[in-house]
Amino acid sequence: MFIILVYDTAAERNPRVIKTCRRYLHWVQRSVFQGELSVAQHRSLMAELISCLDVKYDSIRAYRVAAPQLIDLETVGLQGGHTDSIV
């Protein structure tokens, strides 16, 4: 499945969230990651992220899409990140 993950966390937790996301997904914009994951990878990623959040303050939104071709993306301005292979 294709995942678009957006996070909003306290500054002191950002480094851990970013490091975790980068192991699974491509960084595409300041607090946005995307990429293809298996169901097991998605479960693992979410479990790791939940363990480093304060759920009373932080939030993560993960959009699951059947295929990236189903997304109509329009970008204006500077494009951040990349979608090169993670490995």
C-alpha cells in the first residue's frame, strides 16, 4: 500500500519521529513522508511512532492509498526531500 504520513509533534520529539519515518518512508516535505509499505511494515512503523508520542499533544496522520497513481498531486514552490530508493 502507498502511505502518506504527516506528523505534528513537539520539537523535542521531532528527531525521533523523523529518524523512525526515514527508516520506512521517503521524506518529501518538512513533516511529510510517503512511500510503499507492506501491511507488516505499516504496523511496525505505527507501533514505533506511537511509542515515542505524547498522544495528548502530538498527532500523526497516515493516509493509506491503494496506489500512488491514484493521487492527483499539484506542487507549488520549492519541492523538499526526494523519492529515491530508501535502501
